[in-house]
Amino acid sequence: MLTISTEDLMEDFGEFSEFVKELNDYSWRLTKEEKRFLDSVLRLERELKDSASFVIAVENVKDCHSEVTEAVDSQIEITKETMGVQEEILGICFNEERRVDDRLLMLNKEMKPLLKRKRALQGEIRDDVTKLISRRHSLMDLLDKQSELREDLKPIEENMVTAKRVKRALEEMHRIAVADAGELGSSTMP
């Protein structure tokens, strides 16, 4: 039992206590050297009983602290790497933003004459719309006048029919008068 390490003795304290108890049961027939051995084993048992849990706890805390420190160190490295990548991305974004700003400046310079042209076109459009509206009013007036003239034309056409009949009648009368005059002249002429 004593050949195992001190750490194993602390962890298996129950078994070691059992071993010491068995040794102690034989203490009445031990030699002087065996008695000294038993005393040293009993002292070891007492110290293990009093100090083992403290030592184990401190070592566990130390191990825990080492693991946490290692994890934190690892996280720091990962965070630094991530920050490096993020800084590169940020640099790319700043460069892109600068490029966009430059492009916007160029486009604004190109837009100024276009905006002037647009305003000029809007003025021309406004003038043309005003002219178109005026012409539409003129057209409406002319269409109304045309409609009135058509209405005025109906009695004129009726009168024209009558005038044509009268004219034909007059032409017929003129022809008859000329014919009668021709007959009259031939009868008076020897």
C-alpha cells in the first residue's frame, strides 16, 4: 500500500485507513522497528486525514486555475485573430466608402449640367403645355364656330336649292326671250 504515490494515498484515503487499522490491530506483538514503522504510518494517516483534503482542494484549484488561464489565453488569441480579421474588413469597408465618396463627387459634377438641362426642359415643357392649352382653347372655339357654320349652312343650302330652281327658271325665261326676240327679228326683216 505504501508503494503507491502520495497523491494516490490522498485519493484512496479510506483504503489506507483500513490498512493502518489492520496494522494497529497487530501492535501488541510488534518489534521495536515494526513499532517505529507503525508510528510513522499512524502519523502519516493523521496528516493525510487532516491535510489531504486541503492539499487536494488547493491542487484542484491550481489545476482549475491553470485550465481557466489556458482557456482565457486561448480566447485572447482567438479574439486577437478575430479582431485582426475585423480590422481588415473595416479597412476594406473604409476603402470602399472612400471610393464611393469619390464616385459620388464625380457623379455630382456630372449631375450639375444635367440638372440645369432638366430645369430648362421643365421650363420649355411648361411653356409648351401653356401653348398647347391655349391652342386647345382656340381649337374648341373653332370647332364651336364650325358647328355654328354648319347650322347656318342648312338654311343656305335650302335657299340654294330654291335659288337653283329660280336660276334655271330665269335661264329658261331668258332663252325663251332670246328665242322670241330672234323670231321677232326674222319676221321684221325682209
